[in-house]
Amino acid sequence: MRKWKVALPAVAIIGFLGACNTEMTGDSNEEVNTDPEEQLVEANVVEDKKVEASDPTSSPELALNRGNTVVVGLQEPGGVFTPHFNTSGYDGNVQAVMFPPLIDINENGEPFGRLAESWEVTDDELTYTYTLRDELKFDNGTDLTANDVAFTVTLLYDPSYPGTTDISETNVVGGLDYKEGDADEVSGINVIDDQTIEFTLEEPNARALTMLGGVVLSEAYYGENYEKGDLDYISDFHLSPVGAGPFKFEEYNPGQEIRFESNEHYYNGEPEVDRFIYRTTEGDSQQFFQTGELDYSGFAANQDNFDLIESMGFAHIDLYTSSNYSYVAFNHESEKFKDPNVRIAFNLGLDRQSYIDARFQGFAQLANVPVAPTSWAYTDEIEPFPYDPDEAKRLLDEAGWEEGSDGIREKDGEKLTVYFFTTDGSGGNDVFVTLAQENYKEIGVDFQIEQMDFNALLSRVENGDHDLVSFSTTMQPDPHIGIQTFHSGHTGNTFRGYENEEVDVLIDATVAVSDLEARAAAYHELYEKLQEDPPMILLNYNKALAATNARVDGFEPNGFRGISLSLEHLNVNEVE
């Protein structure tokens, strides 16, 4: 095991952002162990499991009378239902109902064909050929062909593309000429026939298979008004999506629900369920599930909630390890976080293990690297930062932040006050912030809290109007999805301002070849460098806890794709 040590690289980097949307329970005044070595002892983690409903007949009447409709809980999305253009993962959940990719990821993190029947990659990894399934159609009945695939990738190379999908990562020949020059097409895209498309790359990239084989936008629908350099018109389609998934969009009632109906044109057959609904009403999802208003719901993964669900005889239980992780990010454009010593001190000064123990009760694990243990890129050879307030104080002293008369550190007349953004209604946040305030006060930091709704939080982070904010990543079908945000060339906002040339080189190396062993070695080297210059405070790897009303069959959530692969298999049965 690699022992943690303080390293002081000569880099000009920056920042600290974050907002916590996790929960926590427990006595914040409880005495905690501060010995760094003892802090590294791994806590017992509950194993994944499935539990069948003990009494399906006890299902609430509200659910039994719903008929052939399935209702699932979801936090209010941002209303951007066009793939590649959203910034909220909740919008991504909505899109996943309607937009299957050419190549998807199964429960083991392995690629398989959805809209693509097959694919071929040349030995030099420079040519990718996808063969689409026969007679594919969008949910409005129009044909889905290789031309739509070409249109989608071209759109992502458009110079005015505002989203977070960095298609240039795939190195398609002519892509940058189209994005940055006068080219009127991407020369590396070759439509062979209606069912076959070929992409030629400048250099290999391990992510090209799934990125080029992503979701498809209808050229006839989304491209009717397309002119290179002007994608503003796309916003007109955000609330009227046309996809090719098992369900098609029906209507969106903000603050209430998003309704979908079965798609008779779906390539794998029309689903047996007539209607699928995401309920977005604010309130207690536990209560909504318990009263039958929801057929499926996620719960904060802890023993209390597991016991609660198990006490509902009508509930099937799924406990599984997610590929996402939670973290607190630094605003790297803030002067106070330019020194890596300060960011290391903030890592050392937060008692993360006590937080995880109190909040998750064995249903989460302390994070040591920015990829979950479900991934082939994970390693336990990098030890997590321990809780070590004395070392945190020493590093802050070295960084020039001297303790003032009131115990709060100062530098050049400025107090070390940081503002932590968090969302409203995140039960347990009070305990988390109380712990963080106490921990950080001990090392001389004035830790302030601002609560707001999730969309307001995203807006303020996008504007750089924050100090700290915590998020959970989306699910990570490829580990690069998480770590690419640390690259200085990445266009996202979460780690904007973080720049480290050595980190950039190591991130590039993780996708330079497709061989998993070589990629894993590059990731492990990257993790070591990130400990010297941390872009975030890693919190925990997450267990996911979900409950399904026994009247519904087919939900098989997994840590890479959630419920999206289940939707076409849902059916409502007679509860006896």
C-alpha cells in the first residue's frame, strides 16, 4: 500500500468548488479518532444483495389501481431533453428513456450493441465501422440511418456547440478543421450506406468506440434548420424530443411529472407497459413509495432505510455498488486555493471516515481515487488522505495563512472564510455541515453554508460564484468520464481553472490505447500525481439502494447504467 505523504509540486493551479447533496446522521459531538494510521483501517462494507418481497399482496391500493403504468421518482430536471446539450444528470435520466446509443455498456462495464448490430475496429485502432440494425426508426416513424449518425457527430464538432460532450477527444480526421476552420464537412466521417458508417481517426483513443457510437439525433428533425456555427435553434427542441428508445415523450409538467408512452417503433419491440412516468413532485420519496405513489424509488443507502424497505412486504430490494462517487470540489479560480498546500490541508482537515460511518452505516466506502471499486481502473495501492488536523495546520502555516486573534486564519488582511453550497432538502446535510464546521474551525477556517435548489446551485457554480460545492458524479461506464474534468482542455465548469501539465499528459495516456492493462497502469500513475495536487476532496464510493413494488417485474438496476437497460423489459403483473 502506498503511504500518503505531503508533496509540494511546482505547479500553478487552483481552486476549490463543491456542494454536498449527500445525507448524514449521527452525533456530531461524538469523540472521533484522529490518529492518521488508525484512520486508514477499512470499515466493514455491506455486501450487494437482492431481497424478494415477502408479501406482494400487501401492495397499496393506489399502486394496484394504476393499471399498466409504471411510476418512478426523479428529482426535478432542468428541462433540457436533447442529448449532449444538458448539464444536469437528471436531464440525462430523462433522455435515457428515449435515446439508446449505438453501443451501450452492460452490467459488467462491457460494450454491447443497441442500435448497432455489430462493429469493427482495425488493428491500428484508427478505423471504426458500425453496422446498424435493420429497419431502425425514430419514435415519430421516420427512418434512422447512418446519415443521422453522421449528422450527430458533425453537430458535436460544430464551432458553436455549447455542451459538455468533447467529441474532439475521439480524434476524427477533419474534426478540428470543421470546428476551427472553413471545412464544410468532417472528412473522417464516411457514410457507406444507410446501415453502415465508418470513422477514421488521427490517432487511437480508447473512448472512441462508445463516443462515436453514442445516441443519435434525427437529421430530419433536429437538423432541418442547421447551419454551421449556429446551434441556438436547438433549444427550441429541448422540450419536444424525438428519440428511438422504448418510450417516447408525451408531456412535461414542471414540478409534477414527465410522461412517456410506449414506442411502437422501438427496434426491440414495443414495451408491454403502456406508459412510463417520472414523478418529480417535491416530497419524501420514502413516503411516496410506501403509499404506492411510486413503483420504483431510490433511497439513501443505509441500514435504517434497508430495514424500512424490508418491513414493507410488497417491496423487492436491490442493493448494489454504483460506479459513481461523491466529492467536494474546489473553486480553482479562487486565489485562496491556488496553493496545493491549502487544498491538501482541506483534505487532511475533514474527518471523512466519521462522516461516512455516521451517514451510511456501512453502506458506503471511503474514497481514495477518483474511480469506483467496480472499475478495472481502480487500485487500493493509493491510500486516502487521513484525518490529520495537525498536519493541516502546518501546511496552512507554510502557505502563509496565520491564525488570527479569533482563531480564524488570515493572509494579506483576508480571513480564510469559505462558502459551501448545498441543496435544499438534502436530509442529513445539517449533520454534515456541523461536522465540517467543527473540523475546519479547528484548523482555523471559517466555514459558511449557503442552501439553494439544485438548478440554482448549478448556475452559480457555472458562474464561479462559490468556494466549495459537493456533488456526486454521474455513473461512470468508463473511468475517463470522471477524470477528464481535471484536464486543462476540458470545457466543463466544475474544475475550471485547474491546470497541471503533468496531469494533462497522464490523462491523455489513459485513453491512448485500448488495452485495459496499459490503461490501468496509466490511471494508477495519474492517481499519485493527483494526491500531490488535489483538484477535490474525495468523499465516498456509493452503494445504491432501490425498492420496486412487487406488482412490477423487470427492474434490474446496475452500477453502470442504473435502470435504463431495464425499461424495455418492464411489465405489470397480477399480485396474488
